[in-house]
Amino acid sequence: MVFSIVRLIKVGRRDARRHMGDPKWSDIMFSHILVPLDGSTLAECVLPHVSAFARLNDARVTLAHVLEPPTLAGKREPTDPVRWQLAANEAEQYLAEVCHRLGSGVSSAECRMFEGQTTANVVEYAQAEGVDLIALSSHGQSGMMGWNLGSDVHKLALHVRTSVLIVRAFAAPPSTVEPLRYRRLLLPLDGSRRAEIVLPNASHVADEHGAQLMLAHIIQRAPTTSRLPLPESEADLEERFLTMRRRHAERYLATVRDELASVGRQVDVHVYVDIDAVARLHDLADASGTDLVVVSAHGASGYNKWPFGTTVLNLLVYGTKPLLVIQDLPRDELKPSAAELAAQQRRGHG
């Protein structure tokens, strides 16, 4: 439920530069970015990234704040109406100030306030308004508790069913909201067209920021299931098969690299064989000084039972770098979880 009148702040509009350099790739850009804020400096870690993507895509930005009644935190006393109104006024002033700080490069920014449960309100608004990117700081008001993701952020990422930008709040919060410049983007590709949905957005960032694109493909070595070592002939066969897969992956990434680099982009190719593919991606991101990991929500399988594939979920939960997950499946094609179905069935029944 919307708690207050929408505050819409119009700031200078700029021409969107959307030429990708390759007509085969459609121009898939973000037009509406939703930014939930809880008033903490940790949550504001996301703002420089929001500013960068808003300017890049000429996008509309909505800053959202949810006032949660004390009863939702387990307190039994009724909400004091005077304190509630003061909290609402303070939150509205805070959102207006953040809107102002986003700067003139953002074509439009608006503030929304809600009352009730945070995750439910944000998800409902995102779905009703067709939000195509939700930007989240990994931590907020609850602080750094030793978890890679705060609980509300984790729930939002799993339930919003759209593209998600996660910014790690491990470093000190920025003092300004000036848009940052990306220098190096890591793009994990598994060889599927579904994974390549990241290429238009990543190419657009590279063109605007002069960033390097790093294409990565990890060939997973199958673990042996026996305590006995493989016979020499079988081990040799396995190595020959892995060599064949590596050569195929190198040819594939070289083709993608040549297409991307044809208009002057800087593109590197990384192919590895590892028993733990996701761990190698984490190591590559850390060792290379990656500014942003850009990945499709699902890979070759396109399995629609979960909002993210297993590799992406691991990057989301355990990663240390900013992560942009581009949702490749329409919202209505993603199946609700068992918990969501149970909640829908029991709604209104106590």
C-alpha cells in the first residue's frame, strides 16, 4: 500500500547513446531501476552504481522506503500515531535528499514510501510497475553481521523475478553519489545463447566507460567416484576429452571476442579446467580486479524451477564483487516455489 504521495523529481534529460556496434545484438537496456533504501549508509553503497546505470540507459529511477510497524518486529504495543507520522516525514525528507544527490545526469527520479513488510511491498511494486532492474546493497540497517547478504536482500533477490544488481557493502560507504567508472567486467559464458544475453549490456558499459571485457569459460573436471585411481588408459582418455573440450571452448570464445572487438573494444579470453568451476570464477574475479560480474540468471539448461541457476546463486551468496544478474526468463515462466505456493494457499486462513 502506498503510504504517501509520490514525490517525482525531474532532472535534466540527456540523449541516450545506444549504438552497440553490432546489429545482430538487440538493444536490451534497463528503463526502470528500483532502489530500496532503509536510511542506512550501508544501503547507500549502491547509489554510485545506480547513477552509472541510470545515465547509461537514460533510465527512470525509483527510490523506495518501507516503514515497518513495530508489531512486525514482534512488539505487542500499538503504533503511536505521532511517532509514526514523524518517522514518515523523516523518511520522506531522506528520500527527497537522496533524489537530489543523484544529480542532473539522471533523467528522472521519484520516491515511493510504503508501510508494512519490506520484501512484500518491494516485490509487489516491482511486479506492478514492470521494474526491469532492482539495485540492492548487500547490507543495510542491520549492519555487517558476518553474512555475505542481509536477510531482506537475500529474500528480495530470490523473489523479485527480474534483473538484479547486488553491490557489496564491505568497503566504506561512498561520500558522494557520483557515478563510478567500470574498468573491468567479467562475463562467465557457458557456450549457450541464453548466457549471451549479457553481451548487449556489457558491451554498452564497455563502450561508455572504456572498460575491458573478460570472457570466461570454466570446463568442470568430473571427480572420480572411486577411491581407486583410474587405469592409465582411462585417465588418458579423460585428459584427451578435456583437451578437446578446451579447444572447442577457446574457438567459441575467440568467435565472441572477435565480434565484440570488431568496433575497438578490449576483450580478453579466459578458459580453465577445474574440478570446482564456481570457485575458479570467484578466484578469477578477485585476482583480475573485476569491477563488475555480469551473468545471465540461467545458463544452457534454462531451468525455470528457480529464479537463478546454481552457479549464479553461488556468485550471489558468496561473491565479493558487484554482481549484475540479467534475468533471461519472463516472470510468468518462472515457477513459484513450494513456500510461495503454500503462502498463497494459506493467505487469509490465519
